[in-house]
Amino acid sequence: MSPPWKVTFSSDFYLASGTITVDLPARKVLIIHDLTSKTYYLPRGRKDWSEPLEVTAIRETYEEAGCTATLFPVPLSTRCTPPSSTSTHNPQLQKARFDPSGDVLLPNTARLTEPIALMQHPQKKNGALAIVLWYVAIGDSTLPLAKKTQMSDEQFEALWVLRRGPG
């Protein structure tokens, strides 16, 4: 029987991150329209060497959309290890509640700037596995988006779209 895990070496994958950028007062979400492929998506991109993934997410949001965003702490469940016991004076840790196993932070007990989702997909051009971590960020849809922040081969249009639905 083979083990339940698979090892993938660094030459076969890359790490990336992106944001779900919202303007809460305006109830808008920032999206990217790729004018070449005619597709819409959220801003994301590859991490640079030695760059923290949180920094990648904010940098890529600026580069692809021209939007200055800030990570936004949200209530979420996570399996991340909580701060060490030396941080017991941390108000977030004091409010946190865990499931009976002690392994999962229960939602609505702490606000974190941890990734809220992970996406993985193979790259079409080289077969490398893209692993993308998603963060929530806030931006201001009333501010003009910076121009000429994209790479020379990118043709994107950034759009703030109105969030529809309940609430």
C-alpha cells in the first residue's frame, strides 16, 4: 500500500497568492478582466524569492489591478497553530475557541489575516503545479486605479463590481 502523501519537488510547482479585495462600504469586489483571453478572475501571481505570501498577495493586487490593498482580518476556521503560550496576553487568543480536538479554530471567535482558501491547478504551458493561497483584503473603490503597473505582456482591466445577493 502506498503512503497517503505525495512529494512534489520545487522544480515541479510554484507558490502564488492573491486577494479577494473588497470595498465594504460600497459593497464592491475587485476583479480583473484579461482582455486577451476574455476571462475574469481575482488578482493573483507568483511569489518572488524569499517573499512572504502575504506580501505577494498585496503586491500582485497592485501590479495586476493598480489597487493599493491592505490585508483584512476576518473570522475564519483554520488549522494554523495558535501563538505560543508566551502570547497568552494576546486578546485574539483569549477570544479564540477550538473544537474538542483542539485542532481547529472555530469561526467567529478571532479575526485573522491567514489564508482563507487554497487553490491548485496545473499550468497549461509547462505542467507545473500552481499552488495559490487566497487572502481577504480591503481597498477603496473611489480612488483611481494606478496605471501601467502590469507586466509588458499582460493586458488587464481592473473593475470594481457591485456585490449582489442577500445581506
